[in-house]
Amino acid sequence: MPKSPLALGVVLLAVLGAGCGPVGEAAFPDLSREETISVVATTGMVADAVRHVGGERVRVTGLMGPGVDPHLYKASEGDVRRLEGADVIFFNGLHLEAKMADVLERIGEQRRTVAVGDAIPEPRILTPEAFAGEADPHVWFDVGLWRDAVGAVRDTLAGADPAHAALYRRNADAYLEELSRLDAYVRAQTMRVPEGQRTIVTAHDAFGYFGAAYGFEVVGLQGISTAAEAGAKDVQRLADLIAERRLPAIFVESSIAPRTIEAVQEAVRARGHDVEIGGSLFSDALGSAGTPEGEYVGMVRHNVDTIVGALVGGGEG
Ligand SMILES: [Zn+2]
């Protein structure tokens, strides 16, 4: 898959180990003497990772708020100004921010610009048939893989601001430990879902990594990107599958209009099976700031509790 030279620099850094800056680092100023480092991040998940690793030393502006769809998001004039004024820019990459590709590439010539998704080992990247073999960008739903993205944030900040590298490493260590605990929680909770019920039906294919990591089949109404509209045929095909497996619940998503999944629910009812809307999952954006779901860890916990509660039954979670 195509990767920007800067993102490759991060991968190389991860290979070479800490202590030396990313390839091309010399092209950008050493930020050690800055009072604070200003970072712009695209999605809430990436911004949250930077906040944890950067701590007090870094001011983070996230461009995409709650409910925003990153597949369709276009940079506003204000966004472009913020990107141009940033010391470091982090984005998800793997074509998630499809409509921002040109802007990110252009600004990447002037600013340190890093796709955290490119730090994930290539063999772990899913390339589903449904998306013509292109990379699935939703890597944050495998908590183990997201740890690699956090590592890319750590290595980039340490390279850009070497005087504070120890701080970034300390912060990253603490956060990575929290993510290990989160991964264990997800594993323990998802084990409770019986074999026959381990299917997640939702509006678009955001949960492929979740399925691969924790043992679920994931069926989305739309393709990997929300740009592809679901047709009537997709609705019928999905309704057949849900009725056949007698799945207890399907899910709506925070950054997608619920009408598509409601159409599926109607079609399943027409087949004589009552399927519940098991709740709303956060897919491509975090929840509101100040709520538990406004951070990555809380968002993942919400999703797991919602999925497990609905598929196990008994109203837990
Ligand atoms: Zn998505």
C-alpha cells in the first residue's frame, strides 16, 4: 500500500530503535527549546494518543469532533491554517482521511507529518475483499495494534523534541500499560459471547480488526468507507443472514445516520425474526469531551460492553 516517505521514516525509526531521529528529521527544526509543542491531529483517537504521550509538554488540537466521519471529512480553511501553524501533525493514514490526502501531503513537505497507522506491521494490516484488497484503516479497534500507533507518537515526539524524550517515554509506558489492561478487559468480556452469536452487524465495516483480534465475524452494510451508499440489495442480503442466524441484535454507529441499519431491522422483521438495535457503537469518532467515551479507552469499553450486553442477552452492560 502507498506510504508517505515521512511515515516510512517512523517505521524505520521503530526498526532502528530509539535514540536516532526519523529519516528526514534534519529537515525540520529541533523543538527542544520551544515552550510547548503544538500538535494537530485528525481523528479523536489519534488526538487522544498524542495527549497521553505528550502530557503537559504538548498542546493538541483535534480536527474531527464527536460524530464526524473521517472518510468524508474535508479540511476547512481554518483547519488548513491550524495545520500550517502546527509543529507536528499526526493522522491515522491507511487512507482513512481520504478527502484530506492532498492537504496532508502538501503540508508534509513543510511540517513533520506522521501517519500513525503506518507504524503497524504490514502483515497485520487487513486487506478485505470487500475493499478490493486495499488497506482497512480502522486499526484502533484492535487494542494490541493501537499500541503500535501510540509507539509511533512516542518516537516522533522524542525525535522532534529530544530534550524531553524521557518524558515522552515515561508517559507512553504508562499509557501502553493502560492499553494492555484494556486489551485484557476486551478479551475477557468478549469470551462471554457464545459461539453461535459471535457476529457483529453494523452500518459499515469499521470492526474488521475488532473481529480479527477478538474472534467475531463482522458484517457491514456498507463497504469499508462510508462513501459507498448501501443499496436495497445489500439490505436484503443482510436481512437474510440475520434471520438465518437468528441474531439477537444489530448495531448503529455514532458517525453514521441510523436509517440504514433501521431499514435492515425492518427487513428482518418481514422475515419473521425480531432483531433488536443493540445500541450505538462508536466507530470512527470519539464521544463528547468530558464523558468517558470522549477518550479512546472509554470508547472501546463502551463498545465492548454494548456488544457483549446485546449479544449475550440479559441486559448487561
Ligand atoms: Zn470507517
